[in-house]
Amino acid sequence: MNLVAQTQTLLRNLSWHLDFPLVGPRKVIFLLTNRCPLRCVMCWTHEADLHNELPLSSWEKAVDSLPQLGVHEIMFSGGEVLLRKDDVVALVDRACHLGIRTSVITSGWKTTPTVMQELYDAGLNVMMNSIDGPNAEIHDGIRKRPGSFDSVIASMDMVAEIRGRPRPHIRDPLLRNDFAYGTMSVIMDQNCHMLTDIYDVSASHGAQFICFQAVTNDEKNQKNKVQTENLPVLREQIEKLIAIKKTGGPIAVTDTFLRSIPQYFEDPASLLTDVQCMAGFNDFIINAQGHVSTCFGDIKDPDVTGILNTEVDVAKLWRMAPMNETRARMRTCENPCFVACWTNG
Ligand code: SF4
Ligand code: SF4
């Protein structure tokens, strides 16, 4: 870690104690839409507002406001963010001109070779496909839509095909030569016995980094969390993943993170002795209407009265009083959701 990054981490830790951000977020996540053609069993995005979305011009303002906050990374997500593919391409291009790294996470349902090429040419730095099963039976069962497994595999192959192509038109050499593609898989009861198979599929389709996370610990997901009788098989799978990692497999989460996943499913609160949740200081999520999305619900700028925050000012949202009140609640959270808890680890 270089000196700047070390200083930022120190300031974020101090911010955590103060419930006030002394520096900007590490990364901003823009949820461009709640719409999605899939209906994954662990996702409730489709129950959110599907009709009101910020126009491209508002997202452009949001991107433009990031350099003054010291933000160097944006993730575009949803819903299925590629339902707004032209807007994503435009925003990646805009961010690239400002020297900001960008990533996209997609189910692969809307990926086409043309979209992939446009994103790549615009300066995209990271493409992530989400894959939750090693075959159509498991993956489509979780996604609740036949054909979703074939879509994500096709999407992975499109990214693998394109990476490495020269893009001399990108002025910033750091962004020009920075491109990686990976996968993200959510561990749940339905796939906990097939994690190494998911790894194999991702690796065999060229993924350069392979991530895992655990399904969220909310009330609706109790049926999807790994059940007690399946914890032994989960532990076995986790140890196999760690063994793969030791031989150089591109698993992009730490051994400690992986080994904590069974503990999380067994007794989430027991993690509180080991970790501090940095969710209010590391990553900042702006929802499709331009408000802040947190695990304690959406937070609005008190000055905004309408459904849409069209003048979305990320710096103002980051520092507003209701956000700081929520940071204090996060700091004393007693029901850890695992992923965010570990963002500092
Ligand atoms: S693909 Fe993503 S947004 Fe769509 S239903 Fe699944 S988890 Fe939710
Ligand atoms: S650990 Fe608690 S406060 Fe932190 S992100 Fe998860 S639910 Fe939110």
C-alpha cells in the first residue's frame, strides 16, 4: 500500500470513530436501474421503484462531482445495468476522461459483442459477471429464468475475447492498460455443495479473478442461507477453495474471509468481535432515484422534495447530517451482513 492509500485508510478509521467522513469514499456505486429481467431468489430489487430513474444528464452531474471528493472508482450496477447500456457506455467514457476507474457488474443477460466492445473502447477497467451455479439446473433455478446460465457463459466468453485488444485512443496510460474480468458468486443453501464447480466454470472461461460472497442475512433470506445440516459440506468446499488458491488459483478473497463464511451462517453476531463495519466510509451507493442506499434504508437529501434527486451532488450526500446519523447506527450494528463488515479486511 502506498503512502496516499495508507493515509486514506488511517483517516477512514478515524472517521469511523467520529461518525463523520474526513475523506471521500473509496468507491461509489451507481445503481442506474432497479429493473432486471431475472428474479433471483435472494434479490428484492424488483420490489423497489421500477418506474422512476434518473436521466443520463443527472448521472453525468454525479460523475462530474466525484473528483472534488477524491473518488477514483465507480461501479455501475443495478438491477441489470445493461438495460441502460447506452447510458453506461456514455458514463464510462466520461469517467475515463476524468481519470476515474470504472467497473460494471452484470448478470450477462443483455451482454452482446457490440455492447462489450463499446464498453471496452469507452475505457472500462473491470467487467464482472455474476454466476451462482456451475450448470443451468442450479444457476437458472436461482435466477428463476431459463437461459440465464447460457447468457452468463456467453457474456464471459465475450469479455475473454475482447480483453488485451489495444485501445491507444485512451489518453491515460494507467486506464488504457488496466482491464480485468472476473466473476462474483453468492454462496447460499442452493449452491453451497458446488463452489469448486463454480470456480472451475469461471476459471475455464478465462476469469482473471473469482470472488465469493455470502447471501445477506435479512429476514427474507433465511430460507436461502446455508442451513445447519449443510454447514459441514460448506466447510469442506471452503477448504478446497483455499487449497486451489494456494496453488495459484485466482480466488480474489482472503482465506480468513472464506473461513468466516460458515461462522457467519451459523452465528452472524459472533463476527462482531472480529470486525468493524466500514460500510459507511468505504463504499457509497447512490440508487436509481439519486438517493443514498444503505442497509438501514434509503436516505434522502433533506433539501430534495421530489421522487428524483435530479441534481445529484455526491459530495453533499456524503456529508449530509442524515448520513452521519446512519453511520452511527452502522457502527453499532448487531446483525452483520458479512460482506460490508469485511470491506476493511
Ligand atoms: S440479476 Fe442481480 S438484480 Fe437481477 S434479480 Fe438477480 S441479483 Fe437481482
Ligand atoms: S454489517 Fe450491519 S451496518 Fe454493516 S453493512 Fe452489514 S448490515 Fe449494514
